[in-house]
Amino acid sequence: MSLTRITILSLLTLLGGVAIAFFTTSSSLLGMFAQAVIYAIFALGVGVLLRQNGLVSFGHALYFGAAGYAMGVVLSLDWMPAELAIPVVLLAIGALAFLIGLVIVRVPGIAFGMLTLAIGQMAYLLVSRARGITGGADGMSINWPSTLFGVSQSVLLKPATLFLIAWVLMVVVTFVLLCILRTRFGAITEAIRDNEERARFIGITTTVPRAAVYAMSAVVTGVAGLLSSFNTGFVSPENLHWSVSAITLLMVVVGGFKRPVGPIVGAVIYFLFKDLLGDYATHSMAIFGAALIAVIVFSPDGITGAVERLFTRRQAQGGASRAGGH
């Protein structure tokens, strides 16, 4: 996909978000949409790791929750303004993830997933017991300032405004990821993913690019964590729990990780699915699990893959019928 086409699609998607905010009159529905978009950004982080490195993480909730806790600590200690703290927190998450990645990306397959699970659960237990700093199991309230980037918090927290902020960030993050993956770096990481031994043979250093992808995915997840903490004004150890990573991974698999928008589609479908279930929401995970099995069996590359195949098939049938007419 060319850069021009990516830019046009991004602008159209931005306009689509404005239309959703304008025509949706229900505040509760906009709130659900905002939450879905936040988790779509989270899923983008998990998806780019799976797509570029071919690795499954069960511990990405570490960076989702760490973003909120880091922001809460910085603001409570008044170390710096919130506007400066946001990029500092994201840079710190990226640096931490890169250092962790230099070690764990050397481990292949399921062992990598188990390592991420262990690191994430270690952070979960640490936060749960550090009551003096994090509030322990009770969680931590985040004292966001009354104005952020010159805009009142009361305005920013309106459902329509929060949805638009999350939507714009989702589009920007997707655009940046697509631009990065179109560069030589994207080609190198794909080559390493497909055949690491061959990549080494032709002189490519494999550990650093893989660690860089891991760090990039952690920063994207951190963006979602900051949005979530701003939305709720609160962060708890549950944000770090492995189950949060697992649910997000389900979104990625259902949507399809091979397409850039697949994780977004999976997140939106998951939240719409939960909302439509209504009284049966207590059994939502069981029903969603059954849907996941169906997707894996009938379309291993997710819903976006199935839609793309259907579209390609119809195009081919249309071309054949036109050729037959001549």
C-alpha cells in the first residue's frame, strides 16, 4: 500500500470518527465506543509484535498498567507537569521494554510467551504488595490536573470528546506503524520472522530489530494504558493481570493479525459482542471463546482475512463473467 493511499484512508477514517461522535446521541454508547477504541490501540500493540516478530505475548498488560501507575506516581510526587510526563512515561516504557526484549526475544515460540507471562505476573504481585506507593490491591487514584494541554478536564472527559481523542490517537498510531513497517526496518523484521537463521547468514543482526519491535509494541500499549487511566482516573493491579493480555490477544486473533486493521476490528467486535449479549454478559467469555474457535477453524487469518478473500473471490468472478461476455 502506497503512502498516499495510507494517508487518504487515514483522513477518511478520521472523518468517520467525527461522524460517529456527531450522530451518536447516547453518552453511554459513546463511552463504550471510547473503551473499545482504547482496547483497539492495546490490540494494535499486541498485533504488531505478532505480525513482525511472530511472537505471542501473554504479558503485555504489564505496559498497559505500568503506564497508568507511572503517571500516577509522577503526578502524586509533582515531579513534572502532566504534559511533559506523558511523553516521558512512554519513553521510559519503550526503554524498559527494549532492555527486556534484548533478553527475551532470543527465546523462541511458546517459551517466549511463558517468559512474558512470568514477567507480567511478577509485576502484578509487586504492585499488589507495594501498598505504600501503589495503594496495593485497592489501586491508585491518579490526580490528573484540572487542565491538560490548555483544555479543561471537564471538557476532555465528555464522552464525545474522549471518544474523539481515542479515535484520533488510534488513527495516528496506525498511520505511524504502517509508515515504519514500510521502511527497510519493516522488511528486515519480516525477513527475521520468516527465517532468522538465513537472516543471520546474510549479515543481519537479529536481536536488536526484534527487541525494537517489542519496544514499539510496548509503547503502543502504553498509549492505551494512559488513555484508560485518564478515562477512569484510576489504576489497579488488575490492569496488569495476565487475563487482560489474554483478552486482548483474543481480539487480535479474531480480527486477524496479518492485516494492519485486524486488531482494531477484533477489539470493536469484542465490545459490540459484549454489549449485544445484554443479560447473557456473564457468559460472554464462553460465547466469545466458541466464536474464537469457529474463526480459527474456518478462517485462521481472522475476520479481516475472510472479508479480503471474499472480496477477492467476487472480483475474480466479476472479471470472469465480463471476460465470458466478450
